[in-house]
Amino acid sequence: MKRSVPVESATAFIDERIKELGDWRGRMLAKVRKIIHEADPEIVEEWKWMGTPVFSHGGIVCTGETYKNAVKMTFAKGAALKDPSGLFNSSLDGNARRAIDIHEGDKVDEAALKDLIRAAVALNLMSKSKPKLRRASSKRAG
């Protein structure tokens, strides 16, 4: 069952996650969150799948998951994005998603990450504006 919480609550949940982590992962999640909002001020924060921060605009742009040894940004349509800076370093074999695993001490290329976020938003908005193709009827006159 899909369940998300209201935006105001999602923001509060993300704030709480950052606070409760209380280590480099919380600081890194706060940093990437700030970069995401700088890249696109219209990003909407969501809280889905029993505790995953999700950043959306015209569809999911990326998630901000935290694990013991990494903060993972998973881009829903990452396989369709150009990544000239080589930020994607995880989930490289999938047909749709790509991810960036950030480990303690890693430096984030903020400019390249902003470009990737903007490209993901543009892809979402382009996909939404394309008319759906209808299949031609296979009825034959006769």
C-alpha cells in the first residue's frame, strides 16, 4: 500500500531523521537536502515507504536514504540521465534507477549534483507533458 504523509509532516520527519542520526550521516543528509532545494526551489519533500525521505517535482527526483556506512541518493530515472561528472556509483545495472553512495569523508561535487537534479526534474516534466500514444484500432472493415 502506498502511503505518504502531508508535506509539512514530511519536512518535520526529515528534520527529525537528521537530528536523530546525530553523526556524519545526518550532516550529509542535511547537506544534500540543501543542495536539492538550491537546485530546484520547487522540490516537494515527501516521506514514503515507512521512513524514506523523497524529493519530488513532476514525479520522484530522488530519495535520501541513510545506511550504516552511506547516505544514498537514488534517482528514480537515473538510467535516463547523462552523468558527465560520474556521480552515479551505485545501482548501475538497473534499467531505471541510479544511485550515488556518499561515504564518511566524501566530498560532494555540488555543481555537478545540482546539474543532475535539474536534469532529473526536466526529465520528469518532459515525461508529464508528452501526450500518451494510443494504439491504432485493429478492427478491419469487411
